[in-house]
Amino acid sequence: MQPKSPKDYKWIRNSGLAFGVGAELVAPIVVGYFIGAWLDGKFRTDPWLMIVFTFIGIGAGFVNLFRLVSKISKDD
């Protein structure tokens, strides 16, 4: 039996990266929301900072998503 080449295992690595998409997209949004909510409580600016930091988290989540997709497509 011949040993398998690293190319044969590429699908395993790519599927692991694909499963990480959920965490890569959701985590920055949740962190941004809680940072904004905490700052709103501290500065009494309800709900403006929460909204701003949630949108920053959404942007960061999509940047992470695009980086992950480009990493997968670059390795093909």
C-alpha cells in the first residue's frame, strides 16, 4: 500500500476551515455587541455605541470570512 500524498488530505483541512466559518463570523459580532453595550452603560449613550460596535463586529466578521475563503481558494 502506497502512502497517501498531502494532496489527498487537503479536503480534510479545507472542511475544517469551512466548519470554522460560523465561529469566525459570529464571534466578532457578539464581542462588538457586548463591548458597545458595556460602553453604553458606562457613558449613558444607550443604544448608540452598541449599534456602532455591532456594525464594527459585522465588518470584522466579514473580513475574517473573506480571508478564510481566499485561503481555501489559494490552496487549490
